[in-house]
Amino acid sequence: MTNKVLLAGESWMSYTTHVKGFDSFYTSKYETGEKWIKKALENGGYEVNFLPNHLAGEYFPFKLSELKEYSCVILSDIGSNTLLLSSSTFEKSLPMPNRCDVIKNYVLEGGSLLMIGGYMTFSGVDAKGKWGMTPVQDVLPVKIINTDDRKEHPEGIKPVTKHEHEALQNIKGEWPHFLGYNFTIPLEDADIPVTIDSDPLIAFCEKGKGRTAVFTSDCAPHWGPPEFVEWEYYNVLWNGIMDWLTKK
């Protein structure tokens, strides 16, 4: 099994208007949030191909054979429209493969999938993520609701370990706090070792020949605060999940 991982999402662009009395001007910036999880997985021996949001629309694989080059696909803070509406379809009205179907078939034929929370994964802010309306829903361990699913906790909220799981066996003690997560509903075949406010934080399942998992909070700020990304078990967490998913 290859050690290559495809991480799609975790980037954004901001355009700000500054108004100073009669005058105004504009600034823009590009930011990413992949560095913590990418470094963690690379330290664990994985090769991570990071595909930011503005490139994923055109360069996320359209073919199952291309996706099979990876042992795992990670979707983190990327909306389903980014994969559904390539420029060929949206701008030229050309039929193209449904990449959500490709992901589903990839899992059923032995691949693995990890969905990480954010404002554009699961249902997301204003329900714009829309993953529950795609074939990806069929291979997840949780049901995605069709409304805005964010549970914001500015006061901080700590996860609770409910039972042991081999992916998390090396994590000891209390979890750090989080500042929010995506609300999901457990499915019958889900194994949910860690909850947050009694909802799934981490869930696992097997689908066809493959495995999938969800982490319903963020792998980076803002929901994942410094206390989380600097946590002594941060690397252990992601490598444990990845090792289980890829049957390493």
C-alpha cells in the first residue's frame, strides 16, 4: 500500500475594504491551514500532496485510477461544489465525471477517506458544504444534516473518550478544548470512541473494502486552538487515525 495521502481544502483568500473617512483602499491575502496536520503526517512517514481549494476544482482527480494512487483522501474545509463544478461544467456546460461518485467508489474498492470539520465540510456555514447531498455521504460513518451544522463554543469545550480504539490507543489523559465543531448524527455501523458535547468528534467505519473516518472539529485554528495544534498528542492522533484507515 502506498504511503501517499491527498489533502484537499484548507485554504482561503480574503479581500478587505478599508474605509478612512472620505477615502478607501483594499487589501487581499491568501492563507492556508494545512501546515500542522501535513507536518504531523509527514513525521509519521506519509507523503502528503496538498491541494488547496483554488486548485482542487481543476486538479482533484476525475478518474478512479488516479485516486487509487493514494492510500487516503482527506477532505478538510472544502465544499462539495468545488469538486462538483469544474470549469468545464460550470463555464462550458460540458459533462464531466462526478468526483463525489469517484470518491465513493474509491472507498468501496479499498481506499480510505477522512473528513475533517470546518465551515465548508459536512454541511457547514449556511449549509454551503452540502456533502450530505452527495454520494460521499454513502461511505461516511455519520449522517450529515441539511442545515447549518456548526456548533460554536467560544467558551471552549473538551471532548470525552467513551471507549478505547486501536487508532487512539497511544493518547493519554484529557483532551484539549475546542471552540466548535460540525454536528452530525451517528449511523448504525459507526464506531464512536470520542464525543464532544455528546455528539461524535471521531467516528470510524468500514465500507465495502475500504475504511472511512470523521473528525468533526478542525485540524487547525480557529476551532482547533493553539492548545490543540501544540498538544503533545497532536501527531499521535493523526498518525493513529491514518494508520487505521490505511491498514498500516
